[in-house]
Amino acid sequence: MESNNHIWRIWANNLHRWGLQDIFATFLESAGPLAILGAQLVYLGQPLLNGSASADHLKAAANMLEDTDQRKAFVSYLREESVQ
């Protein structure tokens, strides 16, 4: 998480601004194997998504979706940010 902390902070701020932090956290908690499929879609869609998101953010998203521990850590990060 340390290497993606600044990216996760940006994501968390945006999700809080839009009021989607709880919905997104719940989705990540219950996604299970679908999260791996989502990571593969991010990898496949990178050429199309590069205009709307930086390569660092796309790579961080794919890594987070692939790794169960990172998903749990990001969900915890979102939930902690909700309390503050």
C-alpha cells in the first residue's frame, strides 16, 4: 500500500466527494473472483483508458483488484477515511 498511498488518497477523496465510498467499499468486499476479472479488463482497456486516467492509476487499480490483501487494505483505507 505504501507505494500506492498517494493514489489511494486521490481515489478516496473522489469517492467521498461523490458519496460513493461505502458503495465502492461494499462492492470490493463482495467482488471476490470478479475483481480479478475487473483487473484483466483494466489491463485490456489501458489503451482506451489512458486518455481519462494516468498509467500509474490504471496499474494501481489493476494491482489492487488482483491482490486480495490490497483490496482489503483499500477497503480499510476507505472506511477509515469515512470516520475522519
